[in-house]
Amino acid sequence: MIDVARMEYQTLVNWGIYISIAVGGWFCKQIWDAVGKLKEDIHKIEVDLPSVYIRKDEFAENMKEIKNMLNKIFDKLDEKADK
């Protein structure tokens, strides 16, 4: 004879497993989509980076020019102070 209570319990366990798999699949899909979006964002940043930001060596060169100008100004101020 088939035990009805055992069969109902097995059905509940099966449905629990199905729901768990469905929720896990949905979660994995969300993660997959988020990773894809992050890849697109990183690619966009890589493309925009050279046109938006200054390179380190360019910055150092510009800072040298500014320092030279400031040194000239300070020298002129020192000459004025000496007179």
C-alpha cells in the first residue's frame, strides 16, 4: 500500500526544491546581468580615460612650468624688496 502522508511530504519536499532552484536561478541571472553592466561601464571608462584625464607625466611637466613661473615672480619680488 502507498502511504498517503509520505507521498504528500515528498511532494512538499519536491516543491521546496523547485522553488529553491527557481530563486537560485533568478539570483544567478541578476548577478550575471550586473557583471555584464559592470563590464560595459569599465569599457566606457577605458575609452573615456585618455580624453578626460591628464597623464601623470603631462601633469608633472605642467607643474614644472608653474614652479618656474612662481620662482621668477619670487625673484622679482626679492629684487623689489632689496631696493
